[in-house]
Amino acid sequence: MMSIFGRKVDDDFDSLTNAIGRLLHGKGADLQRAVLTDIVSRWIMGHHPSLRRQALATHVQAVRDLIELNEEALSARNRGEPEDW
């Protein structure tokens, strides 16, 4: 189970992120960005208007924090070589 924002995330985390990753794989950066942007905007919209700015800032910080962690995991899988760079 993964921890984000100091809290444990649901047991479905891996299965959901893997399923979404498979759906987006090979679709091109522009389409991937558009889909993820729409999903995040819907999630932010679900917050009370007074909480949206903080929800987005917290989300952006979590993304920044996860970049290095995910890059290390990818590098370990590819024996230190970036994938498709």
C-alpha cells in the first residue's frame, strides 16, 4: 500500500494506476495530457470552491514528489536506462 500526503491510499491503488496506465500507453503525449488534465480538473471541481486552490497546490506538490520516486523505479526496471529517451 502506498502513502501519499502522509496517509495510506486504498488497496486498489496499484490496480487502478496500472489500468489507467495501460489505457494511456502509446496514445501520445498530447492525448495523455488532455485526458489526465480533464480527470484532475473534474476531481478539483468536486471540492468546495474555497478549497480548490489548496487542493490543486497539494496535488501539484504530490506529483513533484512522485516524479523522482517513479523515475528511480523505472530506471531500476530498465537497468539504469531511461525508457524511450
